[in-house]
Amino acid sequence: MNLPYFNTVCRKLVDHPRVVLCGWEDIDVMWEKLKSVPFTYIGNLRSRYGAEVFLSNLSHLPFVKQVLLVGNNGPLFDLLNHRVAPKHISIDNVDSIRATIELVEEPVEEFFEYGDRLPFELSEPKAPASYPSENDGFLIRGSDPEEVWRELVEKIGLFGRIVETKYGHWKELNGVLCCLDGLIFETPGEYTEYLRGFLEGKVEGSRSYTYYSRMEETIDGLRVQLDKENCRVVMPVWKFGDIGTLNPPCLTQLLFNKVGRMLHVTATFRSHDVFRAWKHNVYALAAFVRILCSHMGLSRLSTLSIYSQSAHIYQENWDEIGQIQVPRCFVQDKFGNFLVEKGQIKHFDCDGNLVQVIRASSVREARQKLAPFIGRVDHGLYIGEVLARVFLMNESSEVDV
């Protein structure tokens, strides 16, 4: 079939009032899957003019009454909805197409399963087992272990990959860093027994070790080391002899960095059962660090960071993930605040001191210049809203964000 403006693959089957448009799908793959479905021709938007070219060709096929859109065809919908005429055809032709041709959008998976169904119903995609995300490197900040844990559970539920292990299936994120800003919280009563076991030196019953029994070899010299060094103090928990053992410790080491009266501690876990063990570990480690700070005369505003190489939730707890509510409350962005004005943005630190003045004449320029100074996603989303109001809608000449 020769169409005047179609400069990509186009294949005809039978004379039929239906046309299939594949968006950006591979037309050769689609061709093999759709051969049993009656249509006039199949094409896609992989052309120099995209949706405009398709409409131009469509104007030369007056018998077509339905365009079945498989996959992503958003540009074509936008073109028709906004009555934009391609340079090859008139606006009257576009209006004619809009008035006489039915546009039916169908997800690729649904189309393959029900390819002989007519008419095709618009359906929403099913929620995937895991939504797309980074492969590793997740950061969660907060001052309350309970709130940090809730956000961590939510992230694993949404983005965790399902992994089969010898212990069963779990949903897993790799490389998760949870930062607790300040250790002013107390240990809830329900964790008291675990805390006592964590800090005791005796090994009893079936246990081959406690974390404290692993750390006590270096704990006595910790204060001396911290007085001499800033960032070379390491307290190992995992030992070389743990290779191949049945229950090697999940906590592998503690790293210490003393800056003035602040003690910054990072705990590294090779494996972390987030639903059943994470809070126990965090409350115990926080208590341990508070004891160190008290003995050394350091501030309780010191920080504790928990790095989990494998942060996971076992399948038996998956049904409980959806019951965990994450509070969406205001949290101060430690990177500062901004006063947005037409043409300039003033940047203040958390104490209200002016840090810099950023000049920008458009939303795009402002967005690019602000990006390095925004530390929270929710703050960035709000700033984007304010930039649009000030620069595009002229709603106000000055908005504090």
C-alpha cells in the first residue's frame, strides 16, 4: 500500500475499517502477534513527523472508521484534542477525522490476550509486583525511628524486587541508608528485653554470640581512639571465621566519627529483616551510642545511620505492608528555604540567615539553578508548584518556600 507520507514500515492485510497504530512498539513483533486480527494496515510513530504523518495518511483512507491505538500514542491524542493541523492536511481534515473515526486505546498486554474482541475496552494496567526504581541507593531521613521504619516498609513494598532464597521469598532493596538525626528519643518498653540482650556480655542458651560479646574486645579502647582520631575508628562485629557458618551476624561493623561534641555513627548490616528486626536493632544501637556519648561527655544530638546492604521483608509479612500508614507531615529541609520572587530567589539556611540570591528569568532556569540545593522530594515538588505560580501565572510577586 502506497501512502504519501508514511516513511516507515506499513503492512496491509485486508480491506477493513480498522487501522492499528503501534506507537513506539516494534512493528515486526506486533505484526506476528496481530496477524489474526482483521485490519487494513499496521503502522507506528517511528517516523520523522510522528503523529502528524499518521494523520496525513489517515486523510487518504476515507473508509477507515476506527483507529486502534496499541501502546503509547499520547502525541496523537494531543494532536486531535487540540485541533492542530499538520502541514500536509487542512484543519477541516483533522475535524473530519475527529468526527468520524473512533480512537480506541488498548494496553499492549490486553490487546494480545483479547485481540479478536470488538469493541476494545479501555482498561487500566494492573499494579505491578514492583514499581520501577533505582537498583540501589535509597535514602530515608528522620528523627523518629517509628516514622523512618514506616517509610522504609513503604519503599520495600512499592519498589522491592521479589527474590527467592533458601529461607523463602522476600521483597528486597539493596543499599538502603536510614539516617536518624539526633538520638533524643527513648527506647519503648516493648524493646527493653532485646536491648538488655543486645548490651549484655554473656552468651546463653542456643546463642553462639551476642553483638556485645563481639564488640567488647574493642569497646574499652574506643574512647581513647576517638580522642585521637576523627574517622579511623572501626568496631568490627563480623569476623573472618564467620565465613560458611550457619548464623553469621547480620550487623558487620560500626564506624565512628567524632566532630566536636558530636558523634556520628554508621552501622552496617549485610542482611536486614526490616519487618521483624529493624526497629529492635535501631533502638538497641541508639541506646548503645547514647551510653557512649554520656561516658564521653558528647551531645545527644549525635547521629546514627543504618546502612542495610539487603533490606527485605519476608513473604509472610507482605499482606501487612499495606496496613502501615506513612504520615505525610512537614519536615524541615536541612538544605534551607527559599523566598521566590519574580526574577530572583533568596536562599536562607534553617536559622533564617541569607545564604545566596539566585537570579532566574524563567521556570526552567530557576529549576536548574535550584536543583543542587533541594534535599527533600516533597520540598522540591512544592517549590515547582510555587515557581509555576510566580513565573507563569503571576499569582504573587513573593512566595516563601
